[in-house]
Amino acid sequence: MKTKLKLSIGIGLLFVMIVLLTALGIFYINKLSTDSKNILVANYNTIDYSRNMEIALNNGIEHKNNLQLFLSSIQKQQKNVTEMGEKELTDTLSNHFQQLISNPEDSILLKQTRNDISNIMLLNMQAIQRKSNIANLTAQKSVFWITLSGTICFLVAFVMFVNLPGSIANPIRELTDSIKQIAAQNYSQRVHFSGHDEFAELASSFNTMAEKLEEYQLSNLDKLMIAKKRIETLIDNLKDPIIGLDDAKRVIFMNNTALQITGLKDEAVMGKFIQDIAVKNDLIRNLIQEMFVESVSQMVKKQPIKIYADGKESYFEKEIIPIRIVPTGETKEKLIGNVILLQNITPYKELDFAKTNFIATISHELKTPLSSIQLSASLLNNKQLGSVNQEQADLIESIQEDTTRLLKITGELLKLSQLESGTIELAIIECSPYDIVQYAIEVNQKLATQKNIQLNLQLPQNLPLVLADKERTSWVLSNLVSNAIRYSYENSAIEISVQQINHKVQFYVQDFGVGIAPQYLHKIFDRYFRVPGNRSEGTGLGLSICKEFMEAQGSTIHVGSDFGSGSTFSFELPVSDNTNIENSL
């Protein structure tokens, strides 16, 4: 018999017995409740009315209250006739009572009335006894049938409790033990179940699987060795250094290129802990540092590693690749090792150096003739040297604007080349926030006036001195104000504010222009990036240079924007330990 059928029959039978037991209980409880209600509602009320009439007779019906009590009780009794003969007795009582009212001194009528009341009470007491016997019989039947049903349910449940768990658990236990043997690579293990249920089918499938695994174990070992040799040969012939570690950080392979640049021998590293090798090898120590100190890998910006290789200084980018797998039969991912990969980027680095030198040279060479052209245009516009007509004046103004724009571009390119080459040096000094803001206002006031934009300042009194490179920080704030003017509408305003928060001084520049779409916010500081569809002039270098200038000082620039309503740029500088300055703009 199938296990599913066994469970269905056993649980189904138990369910039917429970339903039957419940139905019997409800039926007999309702029947007992009905019998009790019949006694309480009909017979008990009649006895109560009769008792009230006896009290009225005993107290004397000549009194108004007693007469009223008797009349009220006999009227209720006339509406509560439930037994055979009770109506005739009630009518007789009513007739005798009417005669008694007319002749209250007649003792014979009084005695007859009392007898009538006693007969009614006797009739109802007999009815109560009869109905009580019926209720007792119902209770006995209910106890019998409920006990019988409960006993059958208990027997069925007991049989299932004794047999069913074992019939399911024992095959599962045997199958689990066999699976553990298979997991331990004992592929000769077999399972034997008799019968034709699901466990027998499962045992047959399991035995088939074990036979195939045993066959694969014998036939594929040489293939696995060939594949291992193939992978080792491939790794050894790669030109990028590769180091493989197991989960305990022991070296399991190191290709020839890695051995060459580290100056190590294969037999000296295989199977050794990488941290033990790092004690005597500076390069290995540098490569594995972030594997043991998480804070270093999170805080330090990754830089190319300079290594002497191929007869020259070479640059490599390091990548530590964790190897994680989900073992067969498990659900949780497990780390089984790491691979340290060094990618040789020397050719790209050389091209980058060449590009930086080219940009620096071109920017420097263009700056002098452009300044000369700007000066010549200014002299042409000087009326002391002669007057020019309107068309000539327009041409001179166009030349001045173009040279100014070209000078700004060459200046940004020159700053970019200095940043890339690392030749720029910061001069961190104590300086006033008011001086930094004043420089940005003076540089951009003319441009703001041309667009009729109001520069609103919010500067508290007695701001402290800050530690910063005054020249470059002033350039950063000026560039942020210039961008705000460029992307603001005419006849609008720009808010420039400074405030002290704990040991930092925050600078804010807020405009109410077009804003920045959310999908471009994370790219706004990328080099040469310009928001698509924007017609404003610019190289896309300004914000990138601003970001690098501030990061070089240990700060950064934050941006927030509500697209269509404007943007806010901010940066912070550390407060100097000296006393507060007391001047303001």
C-alpha cells in the first residue's frame, strides 16, 4: 500500500470519527437542553403561580393586595396550561375562586380552592418527575454513545501513533544514513526496502544513483587530473601575476609571473600561510594588507601599485577576488578561498602620463598668446588710441569674450594636469571664511549683474578661522557661484551662506534654476560630463577639479537638487584652534 494512501485512510478515518463524536455531543446536549427548558419554562412556572395563590389565600383575600396577587397568578396560570387535565383543574379553580370572592366566609369553598391549587401543583410535580426521567435517559444515551465514539477514536489514534511514525521515520532514517555514506564517497552503499510504496521506489532510484557515482568515481579520476594540469598550465602562462589562496589563506598556487615579481621560489611558498610569507616580503605584505585590515580597504583610495618588472618600473592594479560556492546539498554560501590578481596597466599609465604632459604643455603654451590677444583687444577698445565704429566694437567685444573663455579652459586644463601629475602642492593655512566668500563675490559680481541676479549672503558674525588652502578653496567657491549664475534664470537670486556646525564651517551655494535630473546627480563630478540638452558653455571640468581640490584637503563637495527648482552645493572646512575672528562682509 502506498504511503499516501495509508496516511489518507488513517487520517480520514480519524477525521470521520471526530466529526461523528462532535455531532453526537451537539445532538445530545441540545436534547438535554430542550428537556430542561420544558421543565423550567412550563411546570416550574405553574408551581410558582400555585405557591403565590396559596400565599394569597393564607394571608386573606379580603385584603386588596392579596386579592390582586391571586388574580394575577391565576391569569398567568390560565396562559401556562401544558399538561393533560391541567385546563380542567385550572377552570375549576377559577370557578371556586369566583364563588369564594362572593362568600369569603365559606370554609367549604376555601377548602375546595386549596384542593384545586394542590391538584394543579401535584399534576405539575408528576410532570416534572416524568420529564426528569426522560432527561436522565437522554443523558445516559449521550454518555454511552459519546463514550463509544471516543473509545473508537482513541483506538484509531493509538494504532496510528504506534504504526504510522515508524512506517515513515524508519525508512527515512535508513535512507539518511545511506546518503551520509554517499557524501563520504562510499559509493558501494545500497538501500533495500520491501513493498511497493514510495520508499521502495525511492530506494530503487537511490541505488541507481549510487551505482552511477561509483562508476564515475572509477572512470573520471584521470580526466580530473588532466583538467587540473590544463588549468595549472594556463595559470602559469598568464602574463598577469596571480596568487591563489585557500580558505585558511594558505598558498595553493602562484604563477611564474607572480614568483618573478615577488622574487620567491615555488617550493618556498606552496602550502605556506600567506601572512608568514608577508613577514619577509614587502610586496606580499602590501598585496594582502586589506585582507586582514578591513578599515584600510574601506578608507584608503585604491592606487596602482608600482613594481619593478620587465626591466622597468611597472604599474599594476590589484584585485582580490573571493571565491564563494554553495556546497552540494547545502543552502548557505561558503568562502573557499581568494585569488589575488594583478593586472599590468603600465602601457595605459604611460599613455596617461603622455596625455597629462601634452595637456600641460599645450595649456601653458596657449596661455601666453591668449593673454596677449586679450590685452591687444583691450587696447583696441581704448578710445585714447582712436575711435572705432559699432561693428568694430562688436568684433573687439567678441574677441575679448572668446579669449576669456579660452583662458578659463586652459586654466582648468592646467589645473587638471597638475592634479594628475601630482605636482600641485597645497598650502594649508589659517584663513577667514569671509575672505573666501568675498573673493567669490568679487569675481562673479559682473556676471551676476549682466543677468540681473541678486547674490544674497547669509553670514553670521564672529565666524572662526578655518584651515584650508585659501587660494584653491576660494577658486572652488567662486566656481560654484559661477555655475549657479550660469544655470539660474534672469532676475532671480542665489543664496550664499556660511554656518558653523560643531568643529566644522559649512559653505552653501543655492540657486533656483533648472536643477539637475536625478539620473545625472551621481555623474555631476565626473570629468568632461555635461548634463545632456544643456546649452550653457563649459568644459565639464570645473566641478571635477573642485571635488579633487576639496578631497586633497580632506573634505568633499555635496550636491542636492530638486529638478526644476534649483540645486544646492556645499562643502565643509575644519575650524582652527585659534580664537574667532570678528569681522564680516
